[in-house]
Amino acid sequence: MREAEKQLRGQVYDFKKTTAAAYVTEWLEAQERHEQLKPSTLRMYKSYVAKDIVPAFGTKLLLRDLRRAHVAGLIKSLQASGRGAVTIKRIHATLSSALTDAVQDGLIAENVAAGARLPKVEKSKVKVWEPGDAGKFLDFIAGYENMDSHGRPNGRIGHRLAALFEVAILSGMRRGELCGLRWEDVDLPGRRLVVRVQLVQVGKIVVEGTIKTDAGQDRVVALSDRAVAALIAWQFQQEQERQAWAEAYTASGRVFTYEDGRQLRPGYVSKLFELMVTKAGLPMMRLHDLRHLHASLMLASGQDLAIVSKSMGHSNSQITRDLYAHLVGDAARNAVEGAASLLPARRSVLTTVITEQ
């Protein structure tokens, strides 16, 4: 076999001596140096490489000796340790990405992770609040009694970020998109906004990243009259806060901010939502589930699947159908019942059947 000695993103490898664990580790370091991965993806990959892939392959297994059996063994050990199917799929994808690059750089002949038999990911039915529960939540945060530092009511009614949660329900935007939304991307007279960036929290660090969209482009979100009203009221409140903080105010340009104008930490928003849900006495949901709630409300109202798909940022309607299959069925039945209701009621006709003897 001809010895391959290639330069991989600044790192020179000795084909005969490189171990599988060392290659994957150094491959990931190269990805980080060249900023090939989003911060959140990089953090996830680092965890999988350090805690799962490297321990499984050890320090002696050479890259050139890596076989499909080793990959199968990794998957089997992950299953035995109780890791979920989705997590196993992600760990496998991390390894497969590294080996794909190794093939392209001539270090190995094939990607032995390709075609591996992975545990089936069971699709769970999306569970969201009923419209009544959503209404109760919005009423609760609108009437929320704020406290001072001593735990006494301070006279302010309504949580200051109530508008964020209302817009989340009315727009279907993701957490990072809400935190990253800028006023320059909001067109209140035109009743729409454009989702262009998102804030991603990696540990304690918050960075601005590109949006997550299956459609691969900026997403235009139509705003209802109620959403516009919520944003106008919030804009007025934010201006009052800006005046109160004066020179200490941070002009971040974000729509939703802390009182001093700084951009929100996505993790803080999630914890705040869970706290409000608990205080409201409602069934617990994740903040991301408000996105599913928005889709379910659109479908329940009889909205066309293609329009819902575009609003959610999916590349095609099939993705939306797969996620909300049970809701699509209900919407279809409601649609045909609605169409039937437009027709005049059918007259009852009495038919007499005469049987000849």
C-alpha cells in the first residue's frame, strides 16, 4: 500500500502511525481553528469526541486499521450505556464527518462509518398547550405582580418580557431568533419582520450566528395585529427604560433586551419561561414548544400546509407534515367540513321501494 502523507488543515500526518483517536481529536481542532462549525455544534462535537469516541478507540488503534466492526462496537457500547437514539446518531455523524475528510485527504480508502446500522429514532408526537392554556399563560404574565429586591410588590403589573413570550407564540420564532431580533429587521407598518440572525449561547459565552433554516435563506414572518400591538407597547416601554438608564444604557439594537439595553442571554429566557409556567400552574413546556404551539394554532385554524411550512422556515411541506402529522389530519378534516358547510343543506328525500310480487 502506498504511504499517504497529506497536510490536513495545517496538520501533517504520518499515515503509518496516526491513531484513530488522535486523528479525530486533531481533526476537530482544525475545524475550530478554521471556524468550520457553529459554536453550538463545536461544543457538542468536543463532548462527543472527548467522552465517547476517543475512549472507545483507545490509544493504540491506528486510523488505517479502523474497521466497520469498531464503529459497530462503539454504537453497541453507547446503547448499552443507555444513550438515546438521537444522541447515538449525532455521535456517529461526528465520527463520519471526520472520516469523510480523511478519505478526501487520502489518509484512508473508505469511510467505515458510512452505512452503519443505527438505532431507530422513534418519532414522538408533538405535545403542546391547548389554546385555553396558552391564553391563561399570556393572561398570567400580563397581570404578573413584580417584586422589589426585598420581595415586596413594587407596583409594576405585567412582566417586562411578556411581549417576548407573546411574540414567540404568535410568530413561531426560535429562542435564539427572538434574542437576536433587531429593530432594523422589524417593519411594524408593513406588519412583518425578517429573521436574519440568532444568538447562540455556548457555555457562558453568547455569540451571534446565522439563522437555522431548512430553506437556506432569511425568513419573512408575517405579524398579526395582536403581535404588532404587543411590539408597539414593548417599544414604548423599552424607550422609557432607555431614558431611565440614560448614558449607562447599552444601545444593542436588539428588540428584546435587559433593562439596561444589553442583549438577552438565551439561557436566561428559557429559565424565565419555565419559572413563569410553574408560577402560572400550567403543564410544563419548553420554550421551544411555543414554536410547535404556533404551528398547531395555524393548522387548527385551517391554514394551508405550504404557508405554515414557509412561516416555520422548513425547506418543504413534507418536513412540516412529518412533524405535525396528527395536526395536519385534524386540519384537513376541519377544512373539508368547512367547505361542506358552505353548501345549502340537502333536502331530505323519502324514497319508497316497491317490491313486485
